[in-house]
Amino acid sequence: MKFTKNTLLIVALSATALLVGCATTGNEHLETATQSSVQAQIQQGKSTKQDIQDAFGSPNKTTFTDSGLEIWTYELAHATPHAINFVPIVGAFAHGADVRKKTLTVLFDDSGVVKKYTFAETTDVAKGGIGQ
């Protein structure tokens, strides 16, 4: 079987695009989370720290309010690179990605029971390169 240079180039570029693909970072428990699914799992005034940890794992970040209440933050970010990133030379001047982010923030009272929580889904475009 004889391959032309163009065929080999197309195969090489396709393989590279598949390997580079998308990138996901953060708490994998949020991957399928929606406003309604989170609402079904968390009950203000009833759910405990253990309930939250069982449902979402360990938080990405733990902070405290001025009054000493504990806040757990869970984050997930998924970036899908733009096709222009894979164009030789052009990608150095203008590249970017579509970024989808999910954030769950849980505030606990002094007893370790959920006082309040928020869940947000956002989308953004990250741009970079010499031309940006």
C-alpha cells in the first residue's frame, strides 16, 4: 500500500488533534451536576458536612468567614480548544478555547450543617497569542 505525503500529513494532523483534544480540571463529581440535581442533593438546614462530602468528595478549597463559619468550594473547568490552535504558525498569533465552568459553594453553620449554598454554571472564551 502506497501513501502520498498529503495522506500522511492528514493522518498526522488528525492524530495530533485527537491527542490534544479537550482538558478538564477540578472536581469530577460536578461533571454531570445541574441546578436541579444539586438542589436534590443539598437541603439547607439539614444536610451535613458528611452528606456533602459523600455526594461531592473533598472540596477544592476550604475558607472561613470572619465569624468562623466554614465554606467549601468545589470547581470544575472544561476547556475545548478552538480549531485555529492547530493551524501551524497562525496558532501562535491567535489561539483560544471555550471554557465551561461549574462552581458549588457551601456555607456551614457552627454545627456543620448547610446554612446556604450556591451552584453556578458559566461559559467563557479564553484567548491568547501574540495578536491578542
